[in-house]
Amino acid sequence: MAISFEGQVAVVTGAGAGLGRAYALDLAKRGAKVVVNDLGGDPHGQGENRAAAQKVVDEIKEAGGEAVANFDSVADYDGGFNIVKTAIDNYGRLDVVICNAGILRDVAFHNMSEDDWDKVFAVHIKGSFTVLRAAWPVFRQQSYGRVVLTTSSSGIYGQFGQANYGAAKTAMLGLMNVLKQEGAKYNVMVNTVGPVAGTRLTQTVMPQEMVDRLKPEYVVPAVTYMVAKECTDSGLIIEAGAGNFNRAAIVKGPGLQPGLDDIKDAEWVQANWDKITSLEGAEPMWRTGQTLREHLAEKQAQG
Ligand SMILES: NC(=O)c1ccc[n+]([C@@H]2O[C@H](COP(=O)([O-])OP(=O)(O)OC[C@H]3O[C@@H](n4cnc5c(N)ncnc54)[C@H](O)[C@@H]3O)[C@@H](O)[C@H]2O)c1
């Protein structure tokens, strides 16, 4: 059956361009009323321009959908609340939040300024906090919510020159890992996309031919599914784009448990390094002390 967002309201941050725009268009096409948030700055986080968000709202309306623009910065605490207020004031509810707004300040670590670090963290990680902090009471009250955060291969695996961006993008995984637990009881599912697409952000690192080929639309299906009521998984990292869909995960290896009887020394660690570092039989975790496998079995037993 077709996935529908009829009667639902979605917030997409940074939806004035690139991936966010593509998510907003697909959700609106599927019946969602969409808050198109975008500050409209440049890829490095300078300036503001209302035209970006308004243009996407116009596009959605021309196609017969419903949308409203919001021009707040996600990096601003009150801005986050105002984005959620825009949804409630205009449409009376909120079901979906896609934290997508992003900037880049690439520079080798030895040249990275405090401002390069702070600005990137402000938009990506604080910018996800502000909007979700505002949305959370709404989700809890209605016992429903779907969230997609945005990470990057730069954070999951590492990319030269992106210490600020990679660290901020990995922080998204920490946020997801906690919110998936805090939201579980309230039917709030929190997942993370690791996209790859040709946009103005990647224009600086990809040849133009690749930018043209790797359309944001190749990422959209994964995100649309993860914010649909049909998706009842939480805490997953899904990489999507360029004709690929896969799951990435943080896993825990079996290691060695020598017990507390005698304290081991560094030579013992050295001698057992292969076993300690082995990922054979490694598993993803649901929370500290419980594997995802154990959690799912517990859920199934509870009916
Ligand atoms: N394109 C890729 O291959 C790729 C790869 C990994 C991760 N990402 C992530 O995907 C997301 C979307 O990136 P994109 O490639 O579409 O880039 P983009 O520059 O086309 O879109 C990002 C949008 O976020 C908006 N924005 C920036 N700061 C904002 C703020 N403070 N408040 C509100 N809006 C703000 C920008 O104005 C812009 O319209 C980002 O989080 C990015 O880090 C992209």
C-alpha cells in the first residue's frame, strides 16, 4: 500500500535547498502539511535569505500541496521553538521532524578556529536539539512522533579536513541513541540518515558531473519511509544515495572478561590484543548493557 502522510504535519529543517527540499516535496506529495524551515544562508553559515524557503513553499503549493515557510535559525533555542510553533499555529499538530539543516567549514585541524568549531556544532547538533526539544512534549502528549536526524560518512567513518563536521555528525548518533530509548514508550521512533547527494554542500568536494548525477531524490525514499507510521524501527543508521541503501551500526565485540580477581597489566592487554579488538560475533546494542537482539526478544515477549 502506498505510504501516505494524509492528516499529518511535518517539519523539515534546512528545506530551502538540496536534500531538505527533496524531502519536503515528497512528504507534501504524499499528503503531509509541511513547515519548510530555512535560514537561507550560504554553505558556510553566513547570511540569511528568505527566498530559499519561500520558493519551496511556492513549489509545493503549485503542485497542489500545503506548506508554510519558517525562516528561523535552528541554532537559536527560541528559533527551534518557533519552528514547532509554526506547525502548531498553522496546522494544529506535528507528527514528523527531519533535522536536516547543515553547513560546512572544512579546514585541516591544525588551522581550525574556535568559530569554525562552534558554528558547525551550533547548526548541526544544537540545531537538532532545539527543534526536537520543542517537539518532544508534543510527541509525548499525542504518543506519536517520527524523527530523522542527519549524520554523514564523515562522522561515521572519518574524512580529512572535517574534524568539526565529523564530530558534530557523530554527535547525532549519541542523540539518537538516547532519544530512541526516551521516545520508545511514546511511539516516537528516532532514526538517522547518512546521505550522499550532489548539492551545494558537496559541490566543493565533488566534480560537477557527479553533483549532477547524484540527485537528492535517490536519498528521499529512505527518509520518507523512516518518518512514516509504517516504520516502527528506532535507533538505526541508514546510508542512502547514489543508488545505494545500507545500514551502518556501532557494534560491541565480545572481547575478554578476565574478572575482578586480579588486576591485569598492560602486558596482558598486549598479549590479548587480537581477542580484545576482534569483532567476530559483534552485535549492535539497544542500550548500555543490553544488545538489540535481547531488546527485540523482550519486546516480542511483551506482545
Ligand atoms: N549532500 C551530501 O552528500 C551530504 C552528505 C552527508 C550529510 N549531508 C547532510 O545533509 C544535510 C543537507 O545537506 P545538503 O547537502 O542538502 O546541503 P544544502 O546546503 O543544499 O542544504 C542545507 C540547507 O540548510 C540550511 N541551513 C543552514 N544553516 C541553517 C540554520 N542555522 N537554520 C536553518 N537552516 C539552515 C541552508 O540554508 C541550506 O538550505 C546537512 O545536514 C548535511 O550535513 C549531506
